[in-house]
Amino acid sequence: MRKEFVMRGKIASGTNEVLNFSGKDKGYAYRMTDFEIYPSETIGISPNIELCASVTAANTFEDPQNPNFDNEGLIAVAFLRNGEAVNYVFGAAKVINDTYLITQDLIIAALDSIAGNPIDVNYQCRFVMEKMTGPEEAATNYKQFTINDA
């Protein structure tokens, strides 16, 4: 059985979509170990880039531009910026709660915060499988239910 896998895709700025974990292997949870974002257009064409994204295990997505770290369901945020049109020097940051055990669907939201013609955001999430005992699975599912039901 594969212990590590990647989910990747492209999301339109200002939208969100579901990362589907429903129906995955019973007795297993997943931990996010990496979260990367990247522009969807040629960097030379779009020298001013300010992209952000969030991954949330709750019933609504977390605002990627203004994330609330008090949100128990916030799993990851990422930020990518290039404001120097001549040097194309990128600044990036990401924060991942790699201890959060995932057993339910996640929501990814993305935003290009530069005014004008926003670009889509490419993303890649890496996960590892974690074997759980019956009581661990029950506790993890209950925790996610309470976060998702809030």
C-alpha cells in the first residue's frame, strides 16, 4: 500500500474546491507534509505576483489572504510574492500543521491579491498515511466532526 501521495491542481483566484478524502482506506488517517503554490502564467508576463492559498478541514474555507490561526481546522497556508519586475526575486512562506490527522474532506482556497487580471494558482499537497487503532480513529473522527460542525 502506498504510504505517501500527492494531490495537485490549479484553482481560479478567489475560489475554493474540495480535496476529497471521503471513502479513503478505513483505519488510516493522513497528514499533510508539504504544501506548495506556483503561478499559472509565465513569470515574465506577470512580473507582479502575490498569491496565497489555504487548506482547511472545516465546513467553510479559511481566508487565504487573512488566515486566522485560532481556527482549529486550518491545516496549511502558503504565500508567494514577486514585486521586483527586473530581478524576479520571489518571496515565499508556508505554515503546515503536520500533526493534524485528516479523515474527512478538505477545502483549498486561493487568491491572487494583485488588482487587475488575477491569475490562477497551481498547488501541490503531499500527504502520508498513518495507521490508527479503533479508538484513535473514533477520537480523530469525532474531533473532525466537531471542527466541521462548528
